[in-house]
Amino acid sequence: MPRVSEAHLAARRQQILDAAVRCFLRKGFHQSSMQDVIKEAGLSVGAFYRYFKSKNELITAIAGAKVGEVTSVLDGVLVAEPIPPVPEILERVLELIDHSIDHDGPVRIAVQVWGEAVHDPEVGAMVAEIYGRVRAKAVDIAARAQAGGQLHADADPVGVGVALFGLIQGYILQRILVGQIDRAQYVNGVRALVAG
């Protein structure tokens, strides 16, 4: 029997993830069954379970991919000389978030997953690990910004990084739960807070 190529395996995995995103956006994470995702993907049960064993594995893969995009932006910022101003960094991340939300991307699922994390220890651990990485990058950015003179010498980089991470989550919640929010206005509000 010929071996299946890595490209084929990756394409099939992405096919499943795309189907899961469509299901979760249409019916919600909790109301979508594995059978719904299998049907949406157009695969047999056996073919599907070769890649994912549970909804939680699907969510981990979807969240990991989206968070990977954000951490890529933050990694780029961390090696920039000089480091861009913190509001500019925030704007870059929020632009990614807007693109995902505006194109029915996985960021819309994030709020559902946050809610599920409160009740499901496995999802809670996954959320803590994935978002912990983003928060750690935000702390690193705060430390670099402080070293570059953007923050007061006595500022707490951990506190600043945690607050920066909270601004990202707050933006997501406002976009999804309240409605359209002007990104430039939001970032200008952050500038005013930082300047104050």
C-alpha cells in the first residue's frame, strides 16, 4: 500500500479544521456534535478520527493556529530594533483580530471557548496554556519597551504585559458581544491612557 504524503495528511487535517470552524460558527461549540463536523468535512468516521479524537482536540488545534498568528506578530515585534511603540504593536494585533472576525474566522469561537473553559477542566487547561503564551509575549514586549525608554523605569513589566493582554481580550469581547468598534479610536484611547 502506498504511503500517504505529508501534504495530503496536512490538507485533510485542514479540511477537518475548516469544517469544524464552519460548524462552531453556525451552531456554537457546545451544540455542534462530532457527527456534525464529520458530515461537514465529508469524511468517514474512521478517516475523521485518524486526525482528531474529540471536540477539545479540534478546539486546541483551531485556537493554536489563531494564537500562532498573533504570536508571530509579537515575535516580529520583539526582534525589531527599536521596538515599535506599544500602541502600534496593539494595533497590529487588533488588525489580525478584525480580519478574523470580519471573515467569520476562529476568533468568533474564542468567546465560546472561554465560556467552556469555566466548566471543562480540559478546555480550561488548554486555554490557560495557549493564552499564557500570548500573555508571556506581552510581558516580554513590556520589558523591551521599558528598556527602550517607552515606559517609566519603575513600571512593572509584568503588570504592563498583563494589562496589554487584557486590552486584546477586551477588544475581542467588545467586537463580538457589543458590536462594531473603531480600532483606531480604541488604540487612540490606549495612547491617551499611556500618556496620562
